[in-house]
Amino acid sequence: MNVELVKEYYVEAAHCAPECGVNGARQHGHSFRIEIVVAGPVESPYGWLIDFSEITGAFEPLRRQLDHSDLNKIPGLETPSFEGLAAWLDKGLRPALPMLKEVRVTAAGAGDFAPQELDEDLFRNLPRRLRFSFEAAQSLPHLPDGHPCRGLHGHTYHVEAGAMDLMRLWGHLRGLYEALDHRYLNEVAGIGAATSERLCAWIWDFLSRSIDDLNIVVVQETNSARCIYRGK
Ligand SMILES: [Zn+2]
């Protein structure tokens, strides 16, 4: 019996990479989704190819270098594109993971302006709303030395915005996307230190110029953390 095992991780990092779309040469960032694929026969008496924790153990020293970093400054990572990062990871993982088959690197977002409508969620007290993602870099230089968010890093941001008239709101989201996507958020006028909270307030102000029935803005920086703002 031969199988492939896939273990997925995310690192929050900045880069400039002309290979990364039409605006790739601008300072920006992503939540980089890293899929580590190992393959081989199931011969262990435990009934598995390899313990998933062995993959995590092999990845950990590399994760520590990449997470909340600027990929353009990582030693040995000459091309900080998705493909270049996959090749760097392959080289770093292979000595500890001889069963390694492939490393895939993608961004956690849609990769384009593609809003989706979300239904009302009574359990979470969320109204009908639109959701899209953008890719950006940021730093929080006012934080103390040693805090991971102090230096340049990046995220795939998922934004949700709600209003009574979603069609009208939809018409104003592209301008918002273009103001934020593939940018260094600290340089976008009026954002400053781009915490999720400040970004929520900035997006609220941006949309409120045209939308008078805005009722919610949600900013999700990582898979597991989001900020909800209802305008007061
Ligand atoms: Zn990129």
C-alpha cells in the first residue's frame, strides 16, 4: 500500500517578487500556504507512512526563519517567489524527510478580486455580507523589540463588509481592493500602524464615504484571528 500524506502550514511573511503577478514588484506579503507532501509504502507497525509530528519537527526550524519575516532577507533564498520558496523548502526539508515528494507554496487568498456573498449567520450575530481577500505587507514598529509583529511581515487579509444594499456595496469594493492589494499598508495614507483594529476603522471610513447603511466590517489577518467592527 502506497500513500501520499499532505501536511499544511501557514507563514505570515512579506516579499517583493516580480514573479508574483502584475504588482508583485511592489512591497507586499501573504499568508503563505505551505503543503509538504511525503510519499511511500505503509510498512510501519503503527499503520502509518510517517508520524505527522515528524513532518512538523522537520519543518519547525524553517518555519522559525520564515514566519513574520521579509522573505527578501532570508539567507539562501535567492528568488523569494512562491516557486523559489518551494525549492528552498525542498532543499531544507529533504535531509530530515527522505520520503519528501513535493513542497507546494500558494497564497491563502483568492489571488484576485472575487467577492463572495455570505449568508446571515445568526449563531455569530453576523448579517448578510460580502467577502474578498487581498495580499499585503505591514509592520508595527511601535511594538517592543522581540515582538514578532514589529518587523516587516505580511498576511492574506480576508475582509467582510455588510450593508442593507449589498449590490450597491459591491460596486464600491473594487476601489477598496485596489487601495490595499499588493501594498505595504504602513504607506497607505491614513492607516499608519496597520493592526486589524485600525484597518477595520480605515475600511469603515473608506466605505462610509459612499455607503450610508454599512453595518459591519470584519478583518481576518490569519486563519485563526479576526476583528469585528460595527461602527462604534
Ligand atoms: Zn506575492
